[in-house]
Amino acid sequence: MSGFIALWCASAALASALLAVTRPGIVHGLMWLVAALLSLAGCFYALGASFAGAVQVLVYAGAIVAVFVFVVMTVDATPEALAEERARLSGAWRLPAGVVALVALPLLLGPNSTGLEPGPATVPLKALGALLFGPWAIGVEIASALLLAALMGARHLGRRR
Amino acid sequence: MTLLAWLLLATASIVLLALLMVAAGVFTWVERRVLGFLQERLGPNRVGPFGFLQWVADTVKLITKEDAAPAGADRAAYILAPAFAAIPMLTGFGVVAFGEGWAVADLDMGVVFVMGMLALTVYALVLGAWASRNRYAMLGGLRAAAQMLAYESFLGLSLMGVVLMAGSFRMSDIVAAQDGLWFILLQPLGAALFFTAGIAAAHRLPFDLQESENDIVAGFMTEYSGMSFALFFLGEYIAVMLVAALGTTLFLGGWYGPLLPGPIWFGLKVGLICLAFIWIRAALPRPRYDQLIGFAWKVALPLALLNLLVTGWIVVGRAG
């Protein structure tokens, strides 16, 4: 049952990701991106990684894309801008994109896809935390240093003259 | 899972949804009466005994009103936005443990799940604002986006102290860890920060600058009418109840209490917090917007981090 739900959510994620990059209106594209992220969260839940699923909803769908929307909202969606976007989307990119999709298709249908068959092994959160602050501590620290650098950069750009 | 278990779960979910919507309706009446009392006027007192049936009359009125989108509105987003206000809040109640074993889905990530659902409401405000093609709505939407980001960041941190002490994100585990001593006594700073952020997350006065009617009409929902307007309000009232339920679980010992059965204690505590929300609404004026955002980032967030740090020291010190 959870395997079926995972596949269902994965298909929804794929479809909404496709729509996210092909919609001319940028806010509509972002909404499909949210749909893709939420479907991905559904996948995580169904496969037993409920913490990853919850964090996906909280951080990606709830915060990061919300910042995108915040910025994009102020861009005026004039008919001219929409027409320009449509013209860009109808270019010659379809052929290479189709070829890439054909190449990637065996990855979806190949024998590895049986890896989705779930042992309903839920990931215990304490084990995850111990991993993040044990063997992966340096990775976590590097990521936090990067965020700190971004924070200082934003502070510098936003300072009052 | 057997078919019977699925059926039971489906029935429990439907009953919970129906109860929540009725509770939201009754809440509107209680709020108007209590506000009336606090402001020395009567409030709605004509429909039914003490005006109790006012919310039924309002619902009928809202259902039958025309729901007209403004010309030039983005139809899809305009229709989707109110759904984003109500559905995540209703979903969030799925993991709330109302009593021992009284939860639709007692997820091991319960608290994080509710936080995620609270975070999703930002789309209701922002999408509704953007889709309306209205300057006032846009101002409200921009305020909403910045405010939600500021307040959700320390909402999460303020309740981490409790999670550390209980050692679990599961609602029922957190309640079980408070047998005898409620976390509000051990985490007073966390509780104060949580309820401050909770008011902002449910966008209630005094943190409702995104719809503050004395400067931007009704903010993000200026253009909404009829049932989609009602969905925004449903979302807001259920958000208040969700924050109250989360606060009860985290800080007020959940379903624990003498004599009465657990779910009744839970309901009483949630009702008390909701009344406090109404009281705060009547008592406090709105801050200026820069004060609001400055308080979140410069005061509340460092305090929440400090609270987490000290709690961490104590928990580790007692364990080791």
C-alpha cells in the first residue's frame, strides 16, 4: 500500500515539476513547484522517512518557496511579459529535452526501480540526529558556515548608508 | 490495515472535520459576544438564545452570497487561495492527540507536521493578494509574507525546549512526559515566545497588519466575498484552535487533569487559550510594522535560541 502511495506521489511530483517549468506565468510556475515539493513530501512519508517529509513541507514548501513568491509577487505580470515568456518556451529546446527524457526513461523503468519496494522501516529521529552530529558533523558545519556567510552578505547589502 | 480499521479512521476524520467547522462557527459567536462584553456593548444577541444561532445565520448568508472575482483577477489563483487558508489547518488537526489514544494519526513527527501546516498558510495570504490585482491586497500580501517568515522562525525554536525535554516530536509522548509537572513551569520563556508567535502565525490582532482595516481596507482579502471570504475566516479560526491545541499539548499537560475524562480537559484548556486570544485582541493595539518585524528578529529569535541553548545544557547535564 505505501509503495503504491509513494509511486502515486512520485508521479504527481514529476507532472507538477514539468508544469512548473512550462507555465508562462511565473506565479503559476511557483505554485506547481509547491505542488511538486508537497508531492515529494508525500513520497518521503510513504517510504517511512517522515522527518524528511515534515521538513520538506516546513522548510522548502513553507519557507523557501514563500520567499520566492514574496519576490516574484512584486514583478508585474503584464500581457507583454507573458507573451515574451511564451515565445521563449516555444523555442527549439523541446528536441534536446525530449532526448534527455528518453535517455532518463530506462532509469525510471529499469530493474533499480524495485528499490522503491518499501520495507516499512521508519527512520528513528534520534539515529538521524546522531548521524548529523557524529559522522556528518563537518558537512553540517560547512553548510552552517555558508549560511552565516550569506547572512553577513545580506547584512552588508542591506545596511543603512 | 484491515478494511474495518480504514473505515473507522475515515469516520473519525469526518467526525473531526465536522466538529472543527462547528467549533469555528461557535467561536465566531463567542468572540463577538466576549468582545462586546469587553468593549461595553452587547454584541450579536438576537438570533436564538443569547444570539447563539448567529453563526448559523451568518453561514447561510455567506453560502447564498454571490462570490464575484474582480475583473483582471487571476482566476485559478483567486480560487485556490482560500483553500490554502482552510485545508492545511484542518489537516494539522489530524495529528493532535485529544486524549490517550484519541488521535486520527499519532505521527512520530506530529509537532513538525503541525508547524509545516501552519507554514503553508502563507500561500493563502500571498496568493489571494497577488490574484486579486488590487493595491491594498498586494500591500497586505507583502506584509503577510515577511511577517510569517519572521514569526515562524522562532515559533519552531520556542517549542524545541519542550521537545528536548520530552525527547520526542510525537504529541502523545509530549503529553505523557508532563504527567505531574506541566512544561509551562519548566519552560516559561518558551511558552511566552510560543504564544506570541502563535498569535502571529494565526494572524490575529495585534499581529494582523496584513489585513489591518484602518490602513489597508482588509489587506489580502479585500476583494473576497461570499464563501471564499468565509473560507479565509474558517482558516483563521481553526488556526487559532490549532495553535491553542498545540500550546495545550506542549505546555499545559494535554489531556491530564483530575476527575473529568481526558478529552474534556483538553477541550477546556483549548477553550481557555482561545478566550485568552480574544482578550488579547481586545486589550492590545497594533504595533507599527517595523516594530513588529524588529521584535521578531532582534528580540524573540535570540531569546528562543538562548532558551534552547540553556535547556540543552540542562538536559545533557542531567543525563550525563
